[in-house]
Amino acid sequence: MSRALIIGDLHCPALHPAYAEHLWETKKSWKTDKVILIGDVVDNSALNFHDKHPDAPSFAEEVGKAKKQLSTIYKMFPEADLMLGNHDVLNFRKAASVGLSETLLRGFSAFWGVPGWRTHARYSRFDYDGVIYAHGDRGKGGQQPAIKNAKELFRNYVQGHTHTQMGINWHVNFDFAVWGMNVGCGVDDTTLAMDYAKSYNNRSALGCGVVIDGVHPYVEALQLEPHYARRRR
């Protein structure tokens, strides 16, 4: 029996302070033996193409804080598959925009100090136990994108990327049944890196996923204590 733990977008150093413990408790309660990080484990806000908050930290400051948070997750889960997301590869995207070859840059695992994580290229799909895992910045988007991608590919499908969506949807007809999981995330909405979203009504859906034998999907929502919930308003 295989038990996969799916970790949502972390966006270190914008990791929610309660998320790491939630992941560990989920691992213990479900006795998972496989870990898949759905992508955007780092935020790279200083490299973003969009406008940045004027008080946001410099790239060097951000990297230092992100590595500290990421090391906590890495110590818990030293072996994992990582679906590189759009934020994870911002350094390569920036380099390409000025004509620099990616061969001049350090790889993700080397730079961030996570050699035990096997990285999968941006836009790739990882097939494990018959389930497709993808970051979520390709294919269908909008509301409930995971089930849209599952229906299009006729495969069970897990994705992240869309912070405000978490849950499992099924599509069943006379010939087949598929499900799609939006895994949620581990983002702290109060950080400056997430300042761009403060005008939206929705907030990040905090949680992670578990898939048993590639057939049975579950989401584990992070139930916040009152003082955490107040911080997110």
C-alpha cells in the first residue's frame, strides 16, 4: 500500500508558522511513505516581474529567510519529488529575459541546499501510482482547475498553484470516473510577499493532501487557532 503526502505551495519565506507542524502531524496520522511537493516552495519575490512592496526585503535578505524556513521542511522530509513552479524558476526566467543561458546558473537543489529532493521541470507532469501531479500553471485554470485537467486527460490529477482553492471533485459518467485534487497551500497571507492579494475577498486555503494507492484522495485542512485566524483577516 502506498501513501503519498502532497505538500502545497510554501512560498518561503512566506510560510505560515503553523504549516510545518500540520504536515508532520498529517504524515504521522496517515503513515505516509512518499512525499510530493507540488511546487513554488520558494517565493523569490525580489525577482518577480510584478510590482513589489516598497518595504519588501532585498534578494539577499529574502534568500536567507527562505533557506531557514525551507531547512525546517527539508529536515522533516529529506527525500521527496518536487514539481518546480513558476516562482521556483524566477531566476531562470529573469536570466532568459536578458539573454543569459541557464547553464550559467546553479540548479535549484544546489542553490537551496535540498539535494535529496528530485526536481521535475516546470510544466512537467509526474506520474505516481497512476495519478498525475503537476504544479498547476499549465493546462486548465479558473475555478476547480484540477477536475478540469482530470477530465481532459482522463486521469486522476493533483495540483497546487491556486492558493485559494482546496478540495476534491469527481467526474463520473457511464464509462469512467476521475477525480481532481486542489491541494491548498501553506502560505501566510500577512507577509509582504502576499500584499498584492490583500484586496481580494478570498484567502489562502491552508492544507495538504494524501493519496492512498493512487485511488483514494483526501485533503487535510489546517484548522487555525483563533489568534492565527485573526491575523489573516
